[in-house]
Amino acid sequence: MGTDLTALLLSSVFLGVGFIIAKYFPEASLLAGVFLVGLAILNIALFFAT
């Protein structure tokens, strides 16, 4: 699996999980924030790794 495809897959997973947590569990918005910040960190790390 190529790096670009892996990055897209992981980003989609983080974004999806963060969105689901924020939508269905509003009291867990901190957890959703952690997933969305994790998505941003992953994208930045992959940008510098390539």
C-alpha cells in the first residue's frame, strides 16, 4: 500500500471517528477533539515525512 493511500485511509478513519463521537456523544467532545487533533498531527507528520 502506498504512502498516499495509507495517509488517506488513516485520515479518513480519524475524521470519521471524531465526527461520530461529536455527533452522537456531545458530552464527549473532548475525546472528539483528541481524534481531530490526532488527524491534524498525522497530516503534518506525513507532510514532513515525504
